[in-house]
Amino acid sequence: MKTCLRISIAVNLMLVAGLVFIWSTRPKVGMPAKSSLVVLAVPPAQPRPAPVGPAAARPEPAPFRWQQLENRDYHIYVKNLRGTGCPEPSVRAIVTADVAAVYGQRRRMLEEKLARLADSSWSNRLALAGSEAGMRTELQNLPAAQDRLIADLLGLPPAPKPGATPPPAGEPNPEASLPLVFQDIDPVKLNLSPEDQMRLAYLRQSFLQEIGGAGQDTADPAYLARWQAAQPKYDSLLQGSLGNEVYNKIQMIEYQQTVAEETARLNSKN
Amino acid sequence: MKSTSLITAALLAAGLVTSASASSTVTVSGTTYTEVFITGSTAFRAFAYEAVAFGTVFDSAPTVVAKGGGAASISTSSYVAYGNIGGQPYLLNFDLTGSEAGLAAVYNASAGTSVAVTYPVSGPLFTGTATLAGTPIPTAFVNPTTAGFPATVTAAPDLAFADTSAAVSLNPTQNGTLTDFGIVAVIPFTWAKGYNSAPDASWTDLVNVSIPQLSYELTGAKKASYFTGKTADTDLVYLIGRNKGSGTRVNTFLTLNYGLSKSIVQYAPANSTYSSTVLTAGSVAPITSLAGLDVVGNDGFDSGGGVATTLEDNITGSHLITLGYIGLPDFLGSLSTGTPATALTLDGVAENDGNIINGEYAFWGHEHLYGQASPSTAALAVADALTGYVTVNGGAPNEALGSRSSAAGALESVFGNNASSTTLAGGHEASPNTQSSYAIDPVLMLADKPSDSGYPSQF
């Protein structure tokens, strides 16, 4: 229980830190739309404030209340976070930490159960052999399940379960990864022209169409096959359409986000 | 007698394929024909012509007449072919204006819109807004109602050949709604340098270009030493190329991963002119100095013929080199002139059928046939005769190369029928590693790219 309390405090401290950040980086006049992923996931909760002249009096912001963000449905909570203008990396960090904490609890519980089982008598172990195997499988699948939940909460298309179908003899079974077209891309930072942005939006839509749309059964081997066929194709189309310079920058963004998420996950375990 | 139309009609009735009903008719010499208008890629025109004139599209050899009444050939862009398909009289009317222009025109016809593709041009030859020839719809279809076919008509096209898929076209959002009848061929391109009757060291040393070098060349002229590695090669290398309507240009950008929306800097001989805002090459003439070239910026020639003509301009003594990207029909055509262009290797690999089939040579595209979102019954019948889309593949487009390819129909059969041809064999010849065809049979490929973009790898 002490561990849980510590995790809870850590997560809440992160949330408070995130909110302080939100408060200090509220949307500014003329701020570019940050994440076009929102288009795929949830529409922006509120329109951006209308530009005002430099001399115009700025009304004092209403005091912030927790209720503005909190919701029993975590999807709506994420939507509310984005609605306040919370930067996408912060949204990702908060979601990743929350989910990692929940799955961390589950992992520790399974590990403790397995450890107790290992210390028990042989007859007991034989009797619970099926249960032990089930726990080991669940433990093995936890990281993938955690990734899927994070993707779902962030509004990304769910990656199919890797290994849902046995690979043909002699062929590797590559994990299903998110195509680069779904990276959080700031069109201003990457200097994307309106035509580039149209191409990006088209590729995202086209990928979703090719894998059969949203709301798929992630355990469906056919879905995995569609995903694995489409993913390299769309990475390649992105590179060809936007060019090497932009493509390399997007790869760098992906790498940085992976590092940030992995760091958040490791921190939540400690 | 072929039963294409009957089968197509049956599949339509069964709901396996969808179709709109509108088709136009035209009466020629007392016979009323259902007319189907076809536009798109000029680089693929030779195979389209072969399939129509000598292939299995028509029940028997059709009457083929070029615009103006002359004989058509594999290099003709505007012509009609008429006869029976599945026992029904059909007239196929061709006006090939380029891949991108073709897709835009078919989209306009499909959506009932009339939007021309325009773009800004700024240079000594022309400054203003250029309109892509063939948009909003082609204007040079043959008018078959006048004896001798001297006149042309403007018409909304039913079908278009494109050197890439719609996903990388000028407007993928719009063109993605069109009916894709699938990959019908692999369409090769080459880099070539202009003719030089008394070559200097720079010209002689320039035998190869690499993909990274070309990406930089697209931004402006570079010294030959940049390509050759020899500091004494100081001639500047000037890019000669196509406008935004060109599938050749799109494939060039894709091969270099340059970025489809980015601008480039191209040049044209000073004797070029703008005809109705379209860059048009003048006669072949020597370029003796830098004054013989003008910058046209992001614009370029509307056809590969303009690039070929420029590469045939003798650059002896000018201390510059013209460098162009070009489809095989225009490049091979240049070889038979007295002032031929010279092909360069790309990343050390020569363009030929064998190198493309094996995946060693990367500068090629997937040739597609597209139709309106809801093609007419007539358009569907013709598309089926060309590709086997309905009767062979049950309404599924061929999207693969090699053994997984389901390419069929008259276009596929053209390849196998011309093994002895030097340009139409498509890889079926005895020595593919010494021969260049206008297009390659998709079934013969041993490699493919991950998409329209990227580098080929073997299956």
C-alpha cells in the first residue's frame, strides 16, 4: 500500500506540474494550431481566442478550478487538457505517466503472485499450473496493452497486437508501429506549406481507410496484416511527398517522443 | 467475338462494379459509336497506342486516324480508333496531355467542376499565371464528325493514364476519389546530358549522377566538378525539365525524395516561347554561351519533346552542360537524330530493362489507369478491355508487381506480343540488360518500391 501511495503522490505531483505549465503557457494570440492529430482524434474543444490588438484591454482570466479538467471518463479528461491549450508533449507525458502507474501496479501484483506461487508446494503449483501460465502471459502482454491504452487515450489509431498471427516461415514478425504520418507535427516549426499540410492530412486519412478505419479489433490477425502492409508504404509516401528534410525532422521528433515516454514510464516504476 | 461488354454489363447488374450511365455517341460514316475520351501520360502513349491499334481492345483491327487525318503511330498524342468492342461500336478518342493534367481533367469531369490548374511563372520569357495545358479539360480531342478529321473538340475525359498513383498527384484529396483501374506497367525515365559535337573535359567527365547530387542540382546550376569530382570541370550544369503537369517530374521528385511541393530552378533555350502560357521549345539550334539559356524557374516544358529538343541543341563551346530528366520515348527518339542526347548512369547504374526488373535502377514509376469516380458503362468496358479490371480481376485493381501482379487485358498482352521490338518488348527481349523499352511488363518485375516513392528492393 505504501508503494501505491507513493505512486499516487507522484502522479498527482506530475498533474499539478502539468497544470502549472498549462497555466503559464495558456494559448497566446496568434499561436499556431499545435497538433493536427487532434483532427483525427477529437475535435478542438473550444475555438481559439480571437486576435486582439496590442492596445486592447485583456480581461483577467477566470480562476482555474480542478473541475474544469477532471472527468470520470479519461478520454474527456484528455480532451479537456487539450482544450485548455496544454501542449501535446505535456498531454502525452501526463497520459503516459498515468497509464504507466496503473499498469505498474498490475505488473507488481502479478509478479508478487508468481513469486508466492514459486515458493509454494509442488502440488499447489501443479494445481495452479493453468493460472500460472495465464499470469505469465498477461505479464508478457502488459507492455503492449499499456501502449494500446496510451494510443487510445491520445486518440491515435490502435496498433494491432504484434504476433497476433504467426509469421510465414523464414520471415520476421515485425512489431506494429505507428506510421510517421501520425507523429505530432507542428506545421509551422517544420515549415510545411499548405500543400504539404493537405498531403499530410490525405496520407493520414488514406492510411486509416487502408487499415479498415478506426475501432478495429486489435487482436484480429487480418488487421495486423493490413497494418503491417500499410505502415512502410505510408512512411515511404510521407518521405516522397514531403521530402527528406522534413522526413528526417519528423523521425527526430518521433525519437525524442519515444525517449520522453520511456523516461516517464521508467520514472513511474521507480 | 469478345464478350467484354456483356460480362461488364452482367457484373454491373450484379452490383460487383458500379457505374454511372452517361455515355456520348458520335456518328462516323453512317455508323453510330459510343465515344470514350482518354487522356493522361504522354510517356506511356506508345503502349496505349499498341494496345488499341494492334492489341485485343477491339474485336478486330480498328480504324486509327491521327488528328488532321494522317496515320497515327506510337508517338501520336491525338488520334481516334474505332471499331467493335464486344460486338458494339466504340470510338476511342485520345488527347494525351500529361499525367497530372489528365488526372485533374478526369476529376473535373467526375465532379462536374471546371477548374484549371494554374501556377505562377516569373522569368525573362514570361511572367504571370500559367494554365496547365489539358486543364480544366483537354481541348485537342479529334473531331471525328468532320471528314479528314481536321478539327478538334474539347471534351470531358473518361479515362486517364498516370505515371504515378493518385496519392502523390498534384491534388491527392481530389484525385483519390477517382476509380483506380490499377497498375498497368512500370514506366522508366532517364537522366541525360545535351549534345556536344566537340566535348570539353567537363562534358566528357560527366557520365554519372547520384541522387544526393541531383537533389542539390534542382535548386540551381552547379559546376560539373560537383558531379565528377574533378576540380578542373568548371562548366555549369543547367537543369532542363518539365512543368507541374508532368508525371515525369513527379517521379523525378519522388526518386530524389525532394518534396513534391517544393520549387526548383529550371532553364530553357532562349529561342523558346510561351504559347498561351505554355512553355514551348523552339527549333533545335546551337547554344553557344550562357546567353543561349533563360531561367524559367519552377516552370518547364509541357511535354518531354521540349526537353528532348533542348538536349539536342549543340552546346559546344558554351562552357555549360544541359542536363534533363526524360521519358524513354523522347530520349530514344533523340538517339535517332543527328544531335542525340547522352544517357547518364544514376548512382552508377545504367537505365535498361534488366536493371529495372532486378531493382538496381531506381528512376521509374508505377503506371496507372484512372477513371471517373463512377465511370460510365462504356468507360468501364474500355478500361476492362485495357486492363482486365472487371472480367479478370472482378473489380479489384492490380496493385502489385512481379508474381503477385494481376495485370491483364490488352495492355498486358502488348508486352508479350513484342518480344522482338527494341522499344516495346518491355523486358521480354532476349537481352534485357542491353535494351531499353518504353515501359516494362509489371509481371516480369523482380523488385518493387515500398510505394510510389522509395527505392526498389527485390521480393
